[in-house]
Amino acid sequence: MFKSKTVFIIGAGASQEAKLPIGKDLTLEIARLLQPTRDEWGGWTISDGAIREAATNTSRGSTEAAQWQSKLNAARAISEAMPIAPSIDSFVETHRESADTVLMAKIGIARAIQKAEQGSRLRPNDQNQPFNPIRVGDTWYISLAQQLFTGIPADRPQDAFQNVAFIVFNYDRCLEAFLTRAVELFFRIPAMHAAQIVQNVTILHPYGDLGSLFSGSDYHVPYAPSGLDLVKAADQIKTFSESVSDDELHGKIRHEVREARKLVFLGFGFHPQNLRLLSDPDSYGFEPTKARQIFATTCGMSKSDTEVVKGQLVYSLMAQPDVGRMRMETYDRECASFFTEYWRSLAT
């Protein structure tokens, strides 16, 4: 268990260990799915059948043909721009005033994540039974569960989560899927009971997700769904502007960051707009984090860029440019080995 309030900020690099795409792979997959292609009559249509159907379902009434053409044009524009875009999030934010561009981008995201979950290590097996944890035995998910569950009595599984919160910048539900299965197996409780426990864990998605994994929620979508209403799923995806304007969500995120004693960044890209969602020293009512320890994986990042990130983090969280005001540890390796390296530091 974690003895002090620890908040995990999770990015695409963390989900990659479950075989989910990182930013550039995601943009290229979206480009492929939205790419125009010739139909049987020689006209243009959208490559992916599910996206094509979703776009058709949103084009109705007397201007149906014009609506469809606008969505086709938006799909083409997104597909052509993806190899250049830093991320799908930044592209959507740039074109947030174009309703069809935003809609088609969100539909593309939803479809790409659906397919990614279906190909992930956490997908159900061929008999539609929950995944075997052996599949993810070499990932950080197992290390997280080991640290969470150490010292927790069998009759109090919910206590494992009393000092943790998660801010997940990914659209996938890998964390929720893994934790539900892990709680079920480790504490030997029914899957439904495990789901109820994980549903009560603070897991915030600044940019939304495909839908809730938990039955009884407003929009329930099982992990790696074979069928998905892409239009409804797109409604769950948020642009940066939409996330910032969601006062309730934004308030929860900043509250967790502010109250943390330790902040742990796993597979995070440190993009400026994402740091602004966590904490913005230039905004009215800014309160610095209470954390005095920050841990961050920086796999593949140069020493120079790592020093820049350190400065950005301290300023974003403390409104101070001096890195020396708090303990900060950066780790230039994958998330899987991070927990081994810092096991005791995290546990205290």
C-alpha cells in the first residue's frame, strides 16, 4: 500500500506496455482509418467501414449529401495532416472551430482506440473470458498491483486505494481493466465486487475515454468492444478546450495534484497544454502542490530536454523556477523497471 497521498499521471508511454499505440502510432492509425478511397461506383468514400457508417448516420435531412461531403472532406483533411501533426489532440485543438473536423477526429480516435484495445494484452481471450495476468507479467501494471496490495487484509480490498489517485491522459481503459481483474484474482472476490471497488477509485481522464467499463454507468462500454456506437463514443472524447471548460473535471484534477504528497509521471509526454490541465500558475486562484517528491519516467529523452522538463514541472506545480525546492527524480527507462528502482521510495 502507499502510505502517503500519491497521484499517478499516466501518458501514452505507459499504455504502450499493454500494446496500445503511442502518439505517432495513433496519429498514423487514424490517418489510415479516415483515408478516402474509391467506392464501387468510382466516387470517394472513407476507408474504414465503421467510420463510414457513423459519418452517414450523422448526415440526415434535406442536406444529407452536403453534410456527407463535408464530413468526407474533414476526414480527408485529418488523414493528410496526421503525419505532420504532433498529436491528434493538438490538431483537434487547432481546428476546434470546425465542427465536422472535430467530430470526424473524435470518431477516428474512438475507432482507433477500439481496435487498439482489441489488440492489447488486456483483451479477453478467444472464449471471451478475462485476460490472464501472465500476459502483462513484464509490465508496470503488475508492479503497481504488488505495491497497492502489500499489507492489505483480504476482507478490506478497498483499502489498497485509499492513498492513490490516477490522472490518465489516454483514451483507453487499460488501467481500469487491469485493476478490476487484479483485485478479483488477488483478493479472491467476485468480478462484480472487484468492479465496484475500482469504480470508486479516483481515476480521471482529462480527454475522456471510450466509455465507462462499469455496468450501470451512464454509458457502459466493455473493454475491447466488438461493436461500438462510434457517434456516442465520440461524445465521450474531449478536446483541450472542452476539458479546460469542464469546471468540475478541471477542479478535480487540480485538487488531486494540489493535495498530493508524491507525484509520479509514467510515460507522460510533458506537452505544455497537458501541464496546464494539471496546474496553471498563471491562472486565477492558483495554489501550488503540496508534493515535495516528483518521480518521472523520461525514456529516450535527452539530458538537455530532461532539464527543461524539470524546470517546466516545478514552475507549473509551484510557480517557482528553482528545481531545488523539491526532490525530483527522473528515470530514463521504461515504466516496467521504474517500480523496481524506486520501490522503497514510493512505499514510504
